[in-house]
Amino acid sequence: MDRLEAYAKENNIPIMQKEGILFLQDYIKKHNVKKILEIGAAIGYSAIQMALVDDKIKIVTIEKDQARYHEALKNIQEFNVQKQINVILGDALDINVDGQFDLIFIDAAKAQYIKFFEKYKHNLNPKGVIITDNLSFHGLTENYEHIKSKNLRALVRKINNYKEFLINNQEFVTKILNIGDGIAVSRKKL
């Protein structure tokens, strides 16, 4: 894992913070999660971490960047979890995934979070959850007024809009946790 973390840092590839990964792994164990859909594979770091929890876990993960997709395949092979993880190359908004999942993990283009949530919520098992990472976005969502860059301000505004979308959602109840870079756990209302 150290090599993957170093590679991500050297190549400016965002991966989950350690605290967030530990939360995710613990959640998977406690809730007996076996089928996972991940939006945003990057280099395969979080998919590998999730797969290592239990060899019965099956993961479908989507990555649109070709170089990251190939790096993910290589890393998944290196950790010998290729039988557990299916990596799809493409834009998650253009792909249709069949099946139901115990957990849907959103960690891709922040500006598209609402679209990802709306598109894939239908793939969630009735008792499943959607977990979203980066809701704090390095503390910027709480300190919006201090952001100088117009583009960064627009992105942070979209993340804050997503948080509002989750809080006001009529179908789901969401807990936003101050873990890692900010994690939301959304569960269908019964």
C-alpha cells in the first residue's frame, strides 16, 4: 500500500485519506457488505482496500481516465484481487451497470456527485447505502468565503449543493461524518 500511496502523491492522484479508508473497511465488515459499486477507480487504491476486507467481496468500479484505468488494472493484479474487482473504462454517466449492490461508493468528479447519486441509486439494495467521500474537500466547504480561485469556488459550491441535496432528499436519510475528508452515509428511508 505504501507504494500506491507514494505513487498517488507523486502523480497528484487523489486517493482516500487513511482515516476514511479505515472507516470504509470497518463499515464493510460490520454490515457484511459483499457487492460494491465504486464510481471513480483512479489507480484502484480504495477498491483494493475494500477487496482485502473479505475475499467474498465483489466490486465493480468505473474509471474514465485511460492511464488511471491501466494503472488500476496493474495494481489490482499486483494485489491478486483481480477475481474480485471488475474495472470498467468509461464515463460513469454514460455507462449502465446491471445488478444490485450493498454499497455504492462515490469518489469521482465532485461536480457530478448529484448526477452520480441519481443515476445509480436504482442499483442499491433496499438495505444498502451510498457512501460519498470528499464532502469537506480539504476544509474548503466550511471556508468557502476564503477561496480566491473562481474555478475552485464553483467546485466547492457544487459540493455544498450536493450536501444540501443529501440533507433535503426525500428518499434517503444521510449522516455526514467528519471523518477523513468528510464522508456521507446515505440510506433509503424505510
